Amino acid sequence: MFSFTSIKEYHSFLADHSDGCEVAVVHYLSAIEKNKHLNAFLEVYANEAIQRAKELDQQRKEGKPTGKLYGVIVALKDVIAYKEHHLSASSKILEGFTSIYHATAVEKLLAEGAIIIGRNNCDEFAMGSSNENSAFGIVRNGLDENKVPGGSSGGSAVAVQAGMCMISLGSDTGGSVRQPADYCGVVGLKPTYGRVSRYGLIAYASSFDQIGIFANNVDDAALCLEVISGQDNFDSTVSDKIVPEFSNEINRSSKKYRIAYFKEALEHPSLDPQISASIKAFFEILTKKGHSVEAIDFKLLEYVVPTYYILTTAEASSNLSRFDGIKYGYQSASKNADLTELYKQTRSQGFGDEVKRRIMLGSFVLSSGYYDAYFTRAQQVRKILSDQVNQVFSSYNIILSPTVPAPAFNIGEKSDDPIKMFLTDIYTVFANLVGIPAISIPLFKHSNGMPFGLQLMVSHFDEVSLLALSKEMMQYKQHSY
């Protein structure tokens, strides 16, 4: 019987099985069917995944070179373009749309032998913290089907959590990889802004968005990051820095790190007492292992969420203006409407409530009379945060914090209170505001049976340290899910 623990062990399995890729695909298709009630997949590419698996098996039989992700089964969040496949951002407004090109990240996955098995459900246009905002229904947490999986990449997190793929790609604008990874008990990595090309990623907030990775372990996340990172002529914001061999570098590190944590984050009234106690106890383990852990002041914690939502909604109101139903996607059936009315009806009917809320908020903060009061001030706070984080990293290697203030909550629990929903992002949006890499690793278990993790943040482009310490910390993990 096929089972998966890591890409390295999977590749050892393939060496002993001439039809190993096909066996793996059949296994995951069965798992997807078994767990379809979780609603993690919007579409499954069953026939073509089997066909590609057969082709890869044949290539190996013929002695042809295999890639770093040879035969690895990958799922894609429904905001990442896969040529000649549907792409909807889980929204009615993109009804019937088919991508005409690959996202650069997808192209790199395929070049290294990956098999794309399907597209994952998500919050509409990646706007949400619970995966309750999709036009195609909510996603359920595989550990407790009455609880949310987190958002916006909830489907991608559940796909890995419930064993429906080996790794999955999501997008992280303010925590949309790390927060669902925390709720689902898997690894969730957000690289440095610019480490991975955004070409082919449907934009929410362009100066925040980054493609991220869900995996069962740090080694698999490192290998995937190694593959999808690097230069791209189609994205002017992508870095031209040499991409390290993350999968090798993290195994060579034996460094003892200077670790900081924000005192205000661990003392925040919204933080669940069990999460606070578990993280503080874990600090003691790290100290015993030779790392230093120190509290530092961070007086701006209360400003990060409003700053984030002012800036991201402003960018969203601009980015989403292109979805008007004229050239592609959903169009209102009204026959008597003039062009302006057609736009109004199409966008009113095509977008969900949360997307419309954020478009209107963004339009408001950019409007005459309010631009300086909100948008300009938020940009100033962002600059202060960037300066402050650079100062922190001049003295420390790593910043630790909770990933979320509380474990996964019940479906519908926060739906009527957008502010409560926004505050679930209080610990994750900071990394996006300043562009640094961050990861959530599943270390703990709450008394209610649900997992929760620890978030690590490092300086720009220092993913090697981020992944190396994360891998070490996972050795101290006391629970499995």
C-alpha cells in the first residue's frame, strides 16, 4: 500500500517501482474522492495526471534525466494560472475563464517533473481568513469538520493535511498560507517578497502578494522553494539574487541563533492562554539547546492590522477594476442596460460580499479628502515598520511569534463580525507589510484537540536560516495530527 512521508522517501520508492508515479497518482485520486466532502478541490485533473505519471514512469525506464520534483503530486490554489485549465479565484466573476499561460511557478514545477493534480478552493480573490467566502462553498477542516481550515488558502492547506497531495501552492498576502497551515497542522512557508515570481498569480494587493508553499515537513518546503524561486523576465519585482540550494543548505547548518520575540505579542489580550504558555515553554527548550531568546518591545502591534487593510484594500480596488464582464468571465444577463449599468450589475452580481466590502473600503481610502488621512499615513507606518524590523535584524537572527491568536474556530463563528475576522491576522500581516520571509510550523496541540503552530520570521532573503531553524524545531515537536 502506498504511503507518503517525504519527497526523499518517495523518490526512493520510485527507484524500486517501475510504475511508481502512476501508483502515487491513483492513491491521491482515491484520497481526493474519499475526502471530497471537505470541498478542498474545485477541479481534479484525473485523466491528465495519470497520463503524465505514465509518461514520467516511461522516461525513467528509458534512462532519461529526472527533475528535483520528479513525480511529486502538487495542487494549486485557484489563483495560480495553469495553461488551458480553468482559473476562477473562487469567484463567479471569472465564470468559464480558462488560463492562456502558465504561472512562472507552475512552469518551473513542471520543468522539474511535478504532476499537477487539481486546483484548490479558496476565499474569493484570496480575501478572507476562514475559507468561508468562496463562491463554491466553504472548505472544512479535516481534523474537525465543524471548524474552518483558515484562509484564504484553506483548500490548499486541507489538501496537504488530509493527504490529497504531497505539496500545494497557495498565496500569502497577509498570512493566507501561514494561518491555514497553523489551523490544519502543516508547514506553511511565505518566502521573501520577490523571491518567487508573481507572474500568473491573480493579484489581490501587488506589493504584498507572494506565492507560498504547504508541505508535510520543512525539507519538502525547502525543495519546492528551491525549484520555484529565481529570476523571471515577466515580473519586474522578482529578485535577481542567486537562489541557494535550500534543500542542502538547511542540512549543513548548526548555527546557534539570536532569537527575539515581541513582548506585546505574547501579552496581547486576544492571545489564547494555552498558546501563550506553550510558546513560552518552548522558548526554554530553545535556550537549553544553545540559542538565546530575548523579549523586545514592539509598540506598533495595534497598528499593523489597520495599516495592512488600508493598503491592501486600496491596491485591491485598483487590481479588481479589470473584472468588468466585457472580455471574459461573468456578464449580467440584463439586455437593456447601458455600459455603465452593465458594469454595475455585472460586478454587483459577480463579486461576493467580502470582495465588495474590500473594494469599497479601498476606494474610500483612496478618495479625495481621505487619501492623506488614511492611505498616506498607512504608507508612513509601513516605512516605520520596515525601518524598525531592519533595526531588529541588526541584532537578532530570528523573530518568533504566535501564528494566530487562537486555534481554528467554528464555521460561521466570526462571519457576522468582519473586525473579529480581520484580527485573526494580527500576527501574520507584519511579514507582508515589510516583505520578509516567514513560516508557520506545527508544534503544539490545544486542549480542544486542534493544532497550533509557531511563526518564525527572518531578514529579507535569509530563508536558509528560516528553514534550518524550523527543521531543528520540528525535532522537538511533541504531537502528531
